[in-house]
Amino acid sequence: MKDGEILSELALPVCGLLSEKSIEENGLALKAVRKSLVDLGYVHNNPIMSVGTLGLPVSPALKLTDRGLVDVKKGEIVPLIVSEKRNK
């Protein structure tokens, strides 16, 4: 997303894991998602794999779930907005 607009997506409507579209359609969608990540400044040798596990709440780290951003180790929801503390 950029400025509230979805730039690209790969829909996975079957349990959030699978698509019913053809491999060709999914390949084009995946290519568009990869391009969007790079265009937005995301630097990684494999951008798709690096963001592909964000939605798996069983992996020990910060994960995105239907309840928000979760610290899996602590079992706590993490605030998405951090207030800046200024030293004067």
C-alpha cells in the first residue's frame, strides 16, 4: 500500500494459504508484489520469502494476526504507533 492505495496483491482465499487461480495468474500477481516491495524501498535478497512468514503466529517473533501485531514470545499485542519521546 502507498497513500491508502493497494499497489499489488496475491490473494490467497483458501485458508489464507492457497489460491484457486492458475499458476500463470499467480505468477504475474507474485511478480507484481515483488516489484511493489522493491519500488517501495524494501531491500532483501528474497523479498517474498522474507514477508511470507509474517502472518504465521506460531513462529517466535513479531507476527501479524487478525488481532494486530503480536509479540509471540511474550504473548502480547504490540502497539502499532509508538510515541516519540523527546529529550530536552
